[in-house]
Amino acid sequence: NSKLYAIDTYMDIDFRRGDVDPRGDVTVPTSPSTYFIDADMQHNALRVCENSEAHLYNVTVDSSETGGIPEIGNPPFISDDSSTIILYRWLDIRTTDFPGTSLDGVRVEVNLTETPSNIVLDYLGKPINKTENGKVIIPVPTDVMLPKNWPNSKFIGNYKIECYYSNYSVSSSMSFVQFPCIDEEYNTELVTVVFTKLIPEFTVNMDVSNSVMQNEVVQVNATIYNTGTTNAYNVPVIFYDNGEEFGKRNAGVVMGDSTFVSVNWTAVSTTPSEVHNISVVVNPSDAIDVIPEINYENNEAYKLITVYSRPDLSVESISFLRPFAVEGDEITISASIFNSGETDANAEIEFYKAGMLFNSSDVSVAAEDSSFVNISFNTAGEGGNVLITVKITNSTPEESNVLNNEKSETIFVYAEHSMVIDSDKVLPPSFTWKGYIIVKDNGSLTLSNATLTM
């Protein structure tokens, strides 16, 4: 009138017929018909008798002495007609969507022939009708031991599994390997139930500028949409420049929602107005980590991007209102700035006199065009050849070449004691003048029968 529960238990039982009687030293051959005769209990076994029960969950028997299975006629579990021995195995059910992602909260129904004991339920410590972390362990009876018959068991280990998740259901059938195969290999049966209708479906949009500048670092954005029936994780998203991969991201996309990812791309080019095919592919069908989905034909987006050369500013020329000045004159210096690049630029133009900065001005120069910068220069205190240098600085964007950003020209400044003829003037028949005689501003000087002593 006893009950035995053995759970995840290992038994070392000696199966050989000529064993020593545990009650003494007499060795008597044993037959199946004398299992319970007191005088012939030489076979060591788990014996259940006199209205008793044994519930054996994942019990492993050491069968090394008999080549891996119980010896015929010497079962490890023996019951009399009034007792019951039931073998139970673990049914390990895993539930996933079609890509293989574990599903939690799946309701699981198995056609059990009996309600599991609270003892084993307490031992498991988890529900047996709903998955946690994508799995559930269910104790199921597989064999009922029968007295005095070999292999002295009745097999009851065929089961139907029904799983329910949201509005979807999946059925599966399975069967355990029957007694006497009762070692660890057979005592737990793994069954993976796949909800094949739970499958993602991806589409993608890409956002990037139509035109960029040479060597510019550009952000390429992609939005991944999942219009399928299950969430997706670690979805590969690969970016290409003319077919060459330059970036990869992994994204999780909840069904019915979208995820934003981005990578940086450096717009390297070797020719003017170079066109690049920038594309993004979500979940490429040939990727190692590809995720099963409904349709792979709508997983790509692309855009043709023109890469323009950077600005290249140069001082094309420096000009003066006239090639000379008289000390004290306010003259205009004009600098022509040319942009040979394909990108507009802004810059600061600095003017130097004999290496000393004396003026500056901002300029905007369109691509492949010129702009003029005019500034005033007061010649007070100057005399002789004056070196004027124009420098281009602080270009935005940065230039491709800065070796042509400077140019110099010379203007001659006459001293203030020079004779200036800037209108009609009559000179005396004979005179002496120390210094320059300058004719300018529409003035005229007529020399006739003149002798100049210099």
C-alpha cells in the first residue's frame, strides 16, 4: 500500500541471473515465474507489490552489464498483479515562428491519459500548458509494467500535441521509443512545433541626397518595414556602392511596424560628376544569416547619386585702375577669383601689402565661374614699387587644392613732389624740375622742339 515517486533518477541494478540472494549466500537460478517467491529472489530489481504504485519519471537504469538493454527475462522493474509501475518521459516542446524565433505564451495541449501528480508539478516548478522562453516540459506516461511477461510492459507513448498562439494553431503527433529503451537518450523527447504561418515580410525605403561632394561623409538612411505576421530580430541590412558592400546593420522589426537604420558613406570619386548607385538590401536571400520570409523580391531600394568635385578656388588676376599711382591716391584693387570645381564655395579674400594684411572681403563663387572682389588702397606714405598679394582663405566647403590660392602684382607709386599734369598745362620755355612729371586723368603734355636734360 505504498507509493514511490522517482524523478530524474539513476538506478544501478544487477541483471544477471545468478546473483546472490540479498537475504543470504544461497544462489538459486531464477525464472520469471518465481520473481516473487521468497526463496528465489536472486535478481536485483525494483519490485512493487501488495497494492503499491511506482511512478518513475526519467529513470535511467545502468545496463552496462547486459550490453545496454535489460537482459531478456530479467526486467529492472517488476510488479505483482495488485500493483502498478508506470514509466514517464519528459516531452520537451519548443515553439517557434517560421524563422525560428522562440514564441512565449503558447498554449499547449497534449492528450494525456492521466493528470500529472502535484509531486512532479512541484518538482518542475513551471506550468505544463504554456511555454516560457519558448519551451515547456510535460511529464507523459509511456509504459505500464505488466507482471511476469517480457518485455513486461504495455506501450502508451503515442501523443498528439496541439499548440495555440494568437489566432494561429498547429498540431503535431509524436511517439516515444518504448521500453526497454529507458536511458537518457530516450527519456526526453524534443519536439519543435513551428508556426509556419508566422512569417515576416520586409520592404525597405532609402533616404539620401541626390548629389554630394567628393570625399564628403554622407549619412545613408533606411527604413525597414515588417508587414508579416511575426516579429523579426537581427535582420541583416546591407548597404552597397556600385555593388560593393560598405556597411551593414542588424535590426529588429516588430510586425506591423518599422525600424530606422543608417550608415555613413564616404563619397570617393575619381572623375567629375561621377554617378554612384547606392543601394540597400534588407534580409538578402544569399546571406548566411538570412531570415525566412514570404517574398524576397521587394527587399531592395536604390538611388543614383552624383558625386561632384570639390571647389577649387584660384586668384585668376589682380588689376589696378591704372598701372601707377601718385602718393596719396585712393586706388581700387580688383581680384578675380575663379572656381574650377563643381561645387559652389564661400571664402575670405585677404589683401597684403609687402606681406602685411591691410584689407579683406568675403566672396561667393559658383561652380565653374568667377567672382570679383574690389577693395580700396590708400597710397599715402608709399613710393616706388608696392607688392600687392591676394590670398584665398577659409573656403567652405574645403577645397580640393590650395596650392593655387595666392597671387601677387606690383603697382608703382610716384612720390608726392612729382609734377602732375591732369589737365591742359603750359610749361615755361625753360625750367628745371627735380622729380617725376606725371601725366594722368586725361591730362595732355605736348613737347615740341624740346630738349630734356635728365
